[in-house]
Amino acid sequence: VGLVLLFGVGLGLIVVVSLRAGRLARQQMQFVAGVSHEFRTPLAALRSASENLAHGIVKTPEQAQRYGSVMRQEINRLWEMVEQTLMFAGVQTRAESNEMQQLVVSDLIEQAVKVSRMFVSNDDFTIHLDIEPNLPHIEGNHSALVSAIANLLSNAVKYSSDEPLRRKIDIRARLLSTKKHCEVVLSVQDYGIGISEKERKYIFEPFYRLAGASEREGGVGLGLALVQSITRRHGGWVKCEDAVDGGACFVVQLPLQTSASIPA
């Protein structure tokens, strides 16, 4: 009986490992296909614009400005995809710097907003900050946390609504203190198309893309996987919740260290 049970457990483990291997292979194929498709679109636009410039088709300053704007937008898309891919590889191999320091939450958020503005061509967004004053410092890696928040902002823009009054993002930061824990809670809420309950099970998996993502700007399905990896390395977690007024709300919870200081 013991041998039969052992054989059954071994067979079950083999099946589980095989299923995971097959799933990883499918994800890798999806990643290659997604990267190829996403790279092809901006490269085609850049090629067309550069050929027109080289052939002297652009005559007026207005045309040159329009071409320059298109080229900047497509270059930013390429840059964002390359940065996400390299950072994800660094997180997975732990090649990313582990330097930790005391950080000001408001500074992290403001820096993330600046970074996201570099990659987002839509300037008609309203970003509202609601940061609790005198939040304790958190211990973490500055560049990693800024990247995590910036990825949430970029995601909020990509899946935003087309209605002008709903093209806004709310960023909140609060201190959550209980008898057992003391944490800083960050939330990024958009008012866009939202995320279905079914898709929430997979949105943090590498290379997974939401339905309709191919019709929207950029991305190869690494942004949210990066956010999860970074928050876990800081001892925290991230989840997606329903927004009261529609859209999606991503909540990041980061624990405070015992040595965390409270600004005067």
C-alpha cells in the first residue's frame, strides 16, 4: 500500500511539473509573439517617418513638428518595453541592486509621476494626489519602488476611458496601523474600462495581457508582474480592487521597519 501511495504521489508531481512546464512554454511563445508584434508597430512608424524626412517630403516647420512628435512617441514606447523587459530579467535573476535606504513616500510618488509622464503622450490626464502628511519613512530600493508606481500609472493610462471627464487618476497614500502591523498603503485608481473578476486571477502573471490590449498602447504583459515582484521583495503585496466610480484600483501595501522614522 505504501509503495502504491508513493507511486501515486510521484505520478501526481510529474503531472503537475509537466503542466507547469507546458504553461511556461506557452507563456514564452506568447511573450516572443507579443514582443515581435509590439516592436514591429513603432519600428514601422519610425521607418516611415525617417524615409519621409530623408526624401524631403517634410517641407514646413509644422510638418516637422508633427513628425517629431510621432517619432518621440514611438521611441518612448520602445524604451518602455525594453526597460520593462530588462528590469523583469533583473528581478528574476536577482541582478537588480539590493541597496535599501530610508525613503520619503511623497518623493517616490512625485518621481513616479514624472517618469510616467516621459512615456505617456496623453497630456489630457488629471492626476490627483492625496497623500497623508507626515507619513513615516519606508525602507526600500528607490529605483525599484519608483518603477513599480510608474508601471501602475502607465497601466491606468493604457486602459483609461475615452470620456474626457473620466481621464483622471487618483493616487492615495495612507498609514495603516494595527496592533500587529504598521504599513503604508498606496493606491492608484483609474476610471477606465475596469478589469473583470475572471482576469484578476491572471493579471500579475508574466506576459499576460488583458482582453483588448492589442488595440491599446504598448506593453508586453510585464508591468504588473514587475509590480508584484518588487512589492514582494519589500515584504509587501499588491492587489486589484473594484473602484467605486468604475475602473480599477490597485493597492500596494508596504510594511514599515521597526527603525522607520516619522518626520517632524
